[in-house]
Amino acid sequence: MNVAYYIVGVLAALWIGFSGYSLATKKQFVVEPLEQYGVPRSRWNWLALAKAAGALGLIVGFFLPAIGVAAAICLIAYFLGASATAIRARSYQTAVFPVLYLVPAAATLILQLAR
């Protein structure tokens, strides 16, 4: 179980960290949906920082488990909010994308709590 936790945790951190980097560098595939949802540009850097901090927290969780649990919970909440934002904006075709980030964060949390 420990090996699975480390593999899933690293992959989740890389995946979510890439998402934070993509937002911080204003990649078009990330910017377009945020504009559709009506998310103010003034919040984009904060959202990128939240993703990056969560990804880092998953890695720190290997050494300080409480940080990893907190990071996973916060990432789950973040991506639930992102899904809700997409649904609220009636962008049903993109509402699934935040779930693609939520699932690895949740899997990391489950595996961490199971060890």
C-alpha cells in the first residue's frame, strides 16, 4: 500500500502542479474556460498559487502526514468548487475537467489514510 501511495501522490502532485503552472503562465487551454466561467483575472494568480501549494503539500505529506492530509482535503474542495463553477456557468462540457484533478487528490488522501 505504501508504494501505491507514493506513486499516486507523486503523479497527483505533478498533474496538479502542471495545472497550476499552466494557469500561472496563462496557457490558452486553461484561460479560455476561466473566461467562459466569468472568473475575474485578478483571481487567476491566487488560483494558480492554490494549486501549486496543494501539489507541494502532497509531496510534503510524505514526510509530514498532517500536511499531506490537509493538502489533499483542500485540493478536493478546490476542484469541487471548480466543478460547481463550471456547472453554474452552464459549461457542462468542461465540468468534467476539474474532476480529472480531483480524483488523484482523493486517491492520494485515501491511500495516505489507509497506510
